[in-house]
Amino acid sequence: MQKKQKPPLIYEESRHRVTVLLVDDQMMIGEAVRRMLADEKDIDFHYCQDATQAIKMAQVLSPTVILQDLVMPEIEGLTLVRYFRANESTRDVPLIVLSSKEEPLTKAEAFALGANDYVVKLPDRLELLARIRHHSKGYINLLERNEAYKFIRDTFGRFLSDDIVDSILDPERLKLGGKKERITVMMSDLRGFTAMSERLPAENVVSIINNYLGTMTEIILKYRGTIDEFIGDSILALFGAPILREDDAKRAVACAVEMQTAMEKVNEWNRNAGYPEVLQGIGINTGDLVVGIIGSEKRFKYGVVGRNVNLASRIESYTLGGQILVSESTLADCGPIVRIDNQMEVLPKGFKDPITIYEVGGIGGEYSRFLPEKKEPQLLTLRQYLPVRFTVLAGKHAGDRQFEGSVAKVAAEGAEILSDMVPDKLTNLKISLFDDEGGYEITTEIYAKVIRNVSDSPPAFRVSFTSVPAEAKAFFKYRYNF
């Protein structure tokens, strides 16, 4: 005689087991169902004779299916169905109603109250197993899907807007492809941080970046921005993706102002931890971009593509520490509520024609966020000039050619340099500084940006320091008391 095979076990790979709770005042029914399920290794069976304790027991057990009698002494069966559906812990648990006879009206009312199934007791063993497994499978899938969603929200919700997380969780929206939209792009970067990080232990660099990024992330998400990418100490954020709003450009500018204001909090933390202070530059541009799910079926990301992303990056590269520079298109979308402190014409790399960019000092209207009015630092005129050599930086890299010069005026924030070679405005420099008395080298690691041409005769230009190493700070403090 061939041995009868049991139905295959289910959910072997799931950490959720099939858990059955039977609620019935008749002990013989409880024993009969227990025997039906006794040999099923994937099923945990629990029996509750007291209907008034059923809800509490369900909260402890977290069943994947509930079997419930309709005729009980303390609580009428349909009332218990209401209780199960009103209780948060059992609201979605599949509920199979047990009855001693077929009653169409009772069935209809039970289903209307939220029952999932109706079985005349006692059913055939295989039928009962099939119903238990069928309803448990759907509920376990729901549990695991909710757990996966919670993991994604907990993990990515710290970096992405709720709109992007919804895109990740929605299979219909999570498809490769994109469409052209008008997006406001924000790029932020720590000025001189690359040079600073080369002189610090790796764990200090990570701590500084994490503190900075954590603070900025909260602000960007507050203004409904989407963080597209962290690139070292840089942030690429989008306003208008995946959901376009009329005030995208305004929110981006208000966000940038709050980010710059928050740098005091960032640097207070740095000072308390014994780390150097850092300065942030922010560039913003608005324009048409292709936005959507970019990549391959195996590896993809939500992002944007187009020349207007590059332009945002170019605008950011012109910033000094503490500055916010925006394009003409962003300014136009914001309207007259933006305070403009300065404007300049530049020719970004890769662009044919010059563009005008604007330094933002704040934004009014409903946002009402402003940076303090800037005062140009007073430079100390030196009786004995400090010799320097400088190279012009192309991107993050120094050029090969060195130029001679002299520091004629200096402050903690910048200097005025005399040299036959006057670099263009907004050019980045790497400067070697020498002592005026002994001629020894103080440092080769001062980084600066040219902010303007001072005179043609003698040729001189002014720079703003973007990174000053400790040895140069010590020299300035000892020699000039700043």
C-alpha cells in the first residue's frame, strides 16, 4: 500500500510560521481541530475557549489566521467579528467563521463585517488545511511586504524625500525611463575640504563629513528637496522631482539660506570636537532636465540628466565659503522677493556664451530668511611684503607653472597680491607662502579664489582664502595677531 504523502510544507524560507488561533467554547471542537493539525510541522495551533479573552490572546500570539465560532455564551459571534476587525492588532488577520449550519443571511452579515471565509463545522481535514494555508499565505506575504517597506522607509527616508521612497515602493512607478521637466538643481560643497582632508586622520574626515551631511539633509528634506547624491563632501539636491510644485525655485533658495545659517551649528560641533571649521558654497540653477529612473535592470537610481545639472555644478564652483550663487533662470522663477547682494558675468567651462550669476543674501515672502549683510574684511598693509608662489588650479588639480608674487596686504579671510601675472576673476589658486625675514617656506597649502583685480599699475589682485592650514594660521597669529 502506497504511503499517503502530506501536503508540502509552505513558508520554509519565511521567518513567519502559520499560526492558528481557534476561538470556540466547545472543548471537543478544539480537540478535533487540534488533531487535524497535529501532524503539520509548519503550523502552530492555539485554542481559546473564553471568547472574552480571545482579543488579548490574539495580541500575544500574532496569529496568521483566526478560526471563530458563531455561537458562544458570553459574546455573540458576529459581535466578536466586529471586535477582531476594530482591534489594530487583528484588523488584517484572516478570519474564518465556523458555524454548525449553512445560513445565507448570517454568511452575508459575517462577510459584511469583515470575515474572510465561512466554514460549516466540522469540515474535512484537507479542506480545512487548504483554507488555513491559503489565507495564511496572503497574510504572511502582507507582513513581509510591510516589513520590507518599513526597512526601505527607515533606511532611505533619512536621505530621500517621501515622494522618492514612494517611487521605490511602487512597482508601477519604478520603471526605467524618464521625462523632461523643469527642475531646480542645488549643488553644495565644502570649500577647501579636499586639501584639509589630506592633513587629517581618516576617522576625523568621516566625522566632519557625517556631521555636515546630517545637518544639511534635515534641512533639505524640510524644504521638500530630494537628495539625488552625496559626492564626498558635496550634495546634489533636486526641487521639483518627482513632484513639480510652483514654488520649487523659491524653496531651493530658502533652503540654501537656511543651510548657510546652519553652518554655525556645524562649526560649533567641529570646535567642540577639536576639528577645524569648514565653509560651504552653494550653487542653484533652474532648467529643463530629463528626470526618472536611470540605469539598467540590475542597477539603477532615481536622478536627472542634462546640461542644466552641469551648469549648477559650474555655478557652485564659483562660490566662496558662505556664498549662494544662482542662475538668471532661478532668479526669474523666484521673483522680486530675493535679496541680491552682487552679480557677475562668467563664462562656465563647456558653455559658449557668458552668463550672469547672482549672489543671494536672502529671500522674503512667506520664507523670510536672510543672511547677515556682508562686510569686506579690512586688510592689514604690510611694511615688509611676504613672498609667495602660486599655481592656477584647473578643477581640483594644480597646474605645472608657478608664478612669483608678494603679499602686500593680508587678513584672516584673504590677501592682496602683487604679481606680473594677474589671474582671471574667480580663478582658484594654490599658494606657497614664505617668511619675509628668513625666506623659509611657511606652507605650500594655502588655497584661495581670486575675487577681483585691484590695479593694473602695479598689477595686483585680491584673493579670498578657501583653505588655510594650521601652520599658516599660527604664523599669521604670531606675526599679525589674527
